[in-house]
Amino acid sequence: MYRYLFLFACIMRAGILFAQTDTTGSNKVLQEVVVTATRNEQLLSKVPVPVTVITKQQVQSMGAVLLQQVLAEQTGLFITSNHGTGVQMQGLEAEYTLILLDGEPLIGRTAGTFDLSRIVVSNIERIEIIKGPVSSLYGSDALAGVINIITAGNKQQGVTSIGGRYGSNNVYTLDGNTRIPYQKGSFAAGVSMYNSNGYTLGNAASPTVSPFKTYTAQSRWEHDWSPRWHTSLSGRYYEQRYNSYFQDTKGRVSDVGKEKDMNASWQVRHTPGKNFSEVLRLYYSRYATNEEMRYQQDNSIYDVSFFKQQYIKPEYQADWQLHPKHQLTGGIGYIHESLEATRYDNRMAFNSGYVFIQENWKPAGAWNILIGGRFDTHNQYPSQFSPKVSLSYNINRDWRILGAVGRGYRAPDFRQLYLHFNNAAVGYTVLGTRLAAAVLKEMQQQGQIKQVNIDPAQTKELDAESSWSYNLGIQGKAFANTKVKVNFFYNAVKNLIDTRTIAVKTNDLAVYSYVNVHSISTSGAEVELLQPLGAYWQVSGGYQYLRSKDNDLFKKVKNGEVYTKDAGTGDTRALKTSEYFGLFNRSHHSGNIKIAYIHPRLGVDANARVLYRSKYGFTDENGNNTPDLKSEFVPGYTTVNLAAAKSLFSKQLRLQATLENIFNYTDPQHIATMPGRIYSVGLTWNFYHAVNKQ
Amino acid sequence: MKIQFQTAGILMLSLVSLFSCSKNDDKVTPAPSVSPESKVVANLDADAGNKGSFTLYSLADNKVVPNSDSATTKWDIGFKATTIIINGGSSGPGKGEAQVVSGLYSTLLVAPESGYTTDAAAKKAITGWYSYNMTTHVISPVTGAVIVLKTANGNYAKLEVTSYYKDAPATPDANSLSRYYRFQYVYQADGSRNFK
């Protein structure tokens, strides 16, 4: 509540502030600065880690509203749909990518997926994407990579904007954002509302995407108290409501849910000298859901559930320029996480502490080396040490080589440790590993257990899933103006957590728990090109080649122990190693071509984006755990998206029309996230104020 | 693409008819020393009408046994939808036991010595032979799942289900008629574990 009052007060003061123009120098940043790769500001062209930056302008020219729309068009990223909309990176599923908001982790994952549709991108400054593990700085979940959504802008331009957009499926959004810079700081706030009527693909019995409505409010205040002391305070609140239904044997069941998410962050930065700076960050986040399923005929309960997660993290970080060639970054932090939910016995709490250290060494002009590591100690699973070495070498002025080796990990989640679920209707039981021994004993005493397959008291403690990952690439300029980026990657992930039957109940149904079993690997290459054509045109393209395998299964294929039905003879035969396609949901080939026309003087920007992904395994129909039959694959497809915008009245008014998926490609059986052709029109009014005169 | 599938289907059909022809000619000498041959049973109605009864089959005689003989050892194996029973344990008076092994039907030349179980009311000996697709609701035999069983009179047989749909379409869909088994089997009458 306080925050709203504060926000209101600040908006009221905007008029007064408007009068004060900023006098401190706006040192125009000629080169892009990134923060995610090193946890401090570095020039994108120098940092020894490949970072993809998506700017606000790019997001706007696409006409994107939700984060997944932006990510879907990036080379090597795929949008997945499993308990929410997630992103696959370097062939690793959504649970292995850490999502940060201004450097702080967003919580509230369902079965590992952070639902990207929770993030409205109307007020972001930029998105930084790092592929490859960054657990060396961020700890758990940063195994495939990190996506950092940055809302803080250091622009000196004050602007207030209101906008709206309307499109197919009755999707409409309303936004209001303001940024008020003043002499010693800035204040920014925004609200946005998103409504979708959802859609039903094919003749499904329940909506493919149910109608939902979301509200987001966020604000940020930055202030320089003195040249040495700087603080920032930011907060975000998100709420979603959805309304769905499905058919049960006893009639139609309505499914109404609410999801709430808030986070607050407070930072104090102290810069006593040119060579030293330290920052204290306090971060709090809360995520809660409520779901009610009731029979429509008599309003009786089908299922009611709730989930409440809290996350508190104090952290201290210091950046110390020891020597012109050595910059040391170190930090220490503590995380307290708690959870209350249906299907969990008590309120569960996790505590973990961590330290990280990173040395940025520039031994000679051409070299830039980053050596770092993070140690996480945890009260529920074994401690993790995640080292990483990245380096870059400038061959000449135009080209540089980048390489990295690092370890990433993903901690076991609450469910895998603490779930206590008895499926009353069917009769099976699922137990988190921390409870399994005690609950099983209890069940044995009650005579519910017929046979124990794996004694949970004997098995090793559940460990984190972890990887070693290798990246090698080259970046540079070919010909006159062609920018080229190439990267080869290899990820070896072990200790993947899967369910196993630990015991059989007297009703002949299973008691499941979790164990570390599988290991997988993904490898491939990524190429990106960017070519300006004349003053106004730009063409860019990207391609990813990806191979993936389940190591145990691949060994079986090699030994001739995995079988397939020969398409020609109809007989069963051993699957050849060349026929092993890899993990499900991985396309071998994917690519994009984007053509943009930007004419600043005319205020016109328009673009066309072509996105392709080749076939990928969807399901296993014949029990051999690998996609091999034609019907087990999703056929490859191409979509084309268009957007065009025109600015008027000295860029105060911006009108945009978008047409996504113009050829109306759908595949209701396999791709729930693709509703077909989507039109939208949008309008934004920008009111510029407090222009910095320097 | 679709055309290719149809031809594949026609091929399959003609194969079925080919095999069913050969089957009728084979009732000559059951000489124990001669290696047993693989037989194909097609479109075996496994309670397609949903009457709740098993279709009982004699592997020894290669024919359907009437349900009135269910309490005898005349039958070896029975089918009702996806449930397969054997003549033993809770299902019948015979010596039936079975297991599902992973391997190739054609190269499984000796039956495993151990690992067999018999039917219990709650758990049948033959499980895990098929896979169910939750989106298309199609039942597909697990590739490489070979059923090895002891028949009602204790002889060994191996069996592979190749389709659960009428006329064994290459890619069954929601319109395919289910509960029609197509399977191939080898029955060893001499009591040995050899299928060679």
C-alpha cells in the first residue's frame, strides 16, 4: 500500500521536477554496456563472454507484449509449453535457464518452468542473454544460461507514455509508464494490464489457452546521495486470474485460478574511490497461487490447491580494481526460501549461503580472461562448487575468439525433496526424498506396503543436477559491414532427477520417489549474421544446429538393444545409431531471417521476420523411449511475422500494426502455443519532459 | 506423403492375406525334431464388441477356443482389450507362465530359463507390452517387447503383438478399429526351450 502512495506522490511531483533539468553530464554511451556476464558494467565488445542484447527499440519494433514473443525470435531459443511457457536454450529445457529481473532471480516455477507470460515487456530497457552456465555467479538454475530483463535505464530523458494495443482473441493491453529524471537521480513507474480471451484449437473439450487477465505495476527510484553513495529501490507486483473448464466423467468442472507475484529490491552502492566500489542488496520475493476446481452443476469441490513461496536474499558484493590489469569481484550472500502448499506436510524452509569470486585479468592488450567460481552451501542437498573460466583473444581489430569452460547446476526443487502426495482417486503415492524413509516406514507399519524395491534409507542423498559446459566462438566483421558471430557448444549434464518406483503398495500401485539417474548431452553450433544495406535497410539471419542425446539410451542403441519397426518391412529390428534422433522436443535445425526498414526522419519502421524450426520428437508411441516413427514427430514449420510502425507529431505518437503468423500455420495436436494468424494494432503517446540539455 | 502410406497399408494387407493363406496349409506333421515355424494371426477380435469376455486362443492348435472351454487346458492365451491372460494362476487351470523380454522376435532362439510368473488377479504375467498415447489415444505395441510363455500344457512359445487395430494400419488413428490383434508366434511342441 505504501508503495502506491509513494508512487502517487511522485507522479504528483512530476510537474515540479519537470522544471529542474539535469545538470550532471550525460556521457553518451557510444558502446553498449552489459552487466549480466560479470555482475559489473563491461563493454559488450570487450567482455569475454558472448552476450546477446535485445534493445527496447527491437522489442518495440516487433510489437511484442510478452517476454516469450521476444525470445521466440532469437537464434537458438525455442519456446516450450510444459506447466507454463518456458524457453529452451542450447538444447536444455526451461528449468535450466535462470530468469533475472534487474539481476535478481524471479521465483515461482511450476514443475521447473518459469512462466514467461508473466513478464510484460512494455517498460523494459533491454534483455541480456548469456548462453552457457553462469552458476559461477548466480548459483542454481543458471545451467543452460541466464536471461536478465533490465528495466533500469540510465537515460537522462524524462518521458511519460500511455499506450494501448488491441488484437485477435480479444487480446488487449493498456500501459502507462513514466520516467522522471532529476538532478541526483530518477524515478520510474509503470502499470500495465493484459487481457486475453484465450483460444481453443481444433475441437478440444477445454480451452487450449484459457481466458486470463494480468496486471503488473512496477516502480524504481534511484538516487545519488553524494558522489559516493547511491541507492536504488524497486518493486514489482503482478497478478493473474484465469478462468477455464474441463470435462470430467461426472460433468463439467470449472477451473478458476489466481497467481500473485511480488518482489522488492533495495540496493546501496558505496564508491569510496576510483578503484573500489561495494554494494549491498536486499531482495525479497513472494509467489502465490490459488486454484479452485468445482463441478458446475452443484458447485461441489473437485480440487482446491494453493502454493505460497517466499524468498529473501541479502547479498554483499565488492568490485576492486587491484591493478590496471586485475579487477577482482567478490560477494557473499544468504538465501532463505520457504514454501507452504497443498501436498506438502508442513511449511518447508531452505537455507543456503554462498560466496563467489571473480578475477578479470587483462594480461596483454589482446587477451581478456575471466576466472571465477561460486560455492553454495545448502541445508538440504550437497554443497556445490561452480567454477568458470572465460577468455577472449583479439586476433586483430575486427575479429576475436571467445572460449569458456564452466560448471552449472540446478538444485533439487521443493517437490523433489518434500512432496507428499497420495492420489486418492488412482491410489499411488509420490514422496519427496527427504520424507521418503520416514513415510515409507509409517506405511509399512500400517501394512500398506507389499514390497520395497529401493530402500530410501540406503540411497544416496538427492544431489543437484549438474553440468560441464564448453563454448568456443568467434565474432567479428566480414567484408565492409557484415557482423558475424559463430559459437560451438557442448553441454554434458549428469545426475538428472527422475521418478522411480521405490515400493509397491498392497493395492499393487507404486510409491514413487526421486533419484539421480540420467545423463544427457547437447551440442551444436550457432551462426548469426547482420548486414546493413544502405542507410535504411538491414538484413540479419541466424541458424542453430543442435544434437542431443540421452547417454544411457544411446549406449543401448549402440548395443542394439533399442528396437524399432522397420517402415519398409513392418518387422521389428534394432534401431541404428544413425537413426537415433536425440531427445524429445529438440529440432536439429532452426533459423531465422529478419529484414528491417528503419527511416528515422520519416518516423517509419517496418520489419518482416521468418522463423523456421525443423521436425522434432514429440512423443513415444511404441515404448522405446525415443522418437523413431513418423507419427512421433512434429513436422518442421515456418512462420512469418510482420510489423510496421509510424511515428507522428515529433515522435510523440506512435502507431503500429502487426501481423503474426501470416500464413496461419497451426498444429493443434502438437503446438498449443500457436493460435494461428494474429492481428494487432497499437498506439502509444509519448510525452517528453525534462530533456537534459548537455 | 499420404499416398505412400496407403501403399504401405495395402502392402501390409496383402502380407496379412499371404500369411493367412500359408497358415491353412500347415496342419501336416507335428514332427518334434523339425524346427517350429512362425505363424501369424491377424484381426483376432479381442472383445471388440465390449462384452467383457476374453477371446481364448490355442497356440498349439492355432485356433480360437470357445469360452465354454475356459476352465480347461485347451487354450493357452486370452485377449480382452489390452489385457492378456495365460492359462495358469488365477486365470486358468493350466501350467501357463509368462514374461515380457526386450529383444528381437526373430533372433530370440532360446526361451529364457527363468523369470516367468503366472497370472494373479491384480497383476497379470504379461504387462508392459503396449504403450498408450495420451493425445491420440492410440495403443501401440512396444517395439522389441517379446512375450515368452509356457502354454497350458507347459510347452514354450514366443509371441510378438504387431498391431492392436483392424487390418494393422501402419499409423493407426482415432478412426482405426481397436481390439483387433495381429501377432506372430512360434510354438515349440517338443517341450524344449528352442525356437530354432
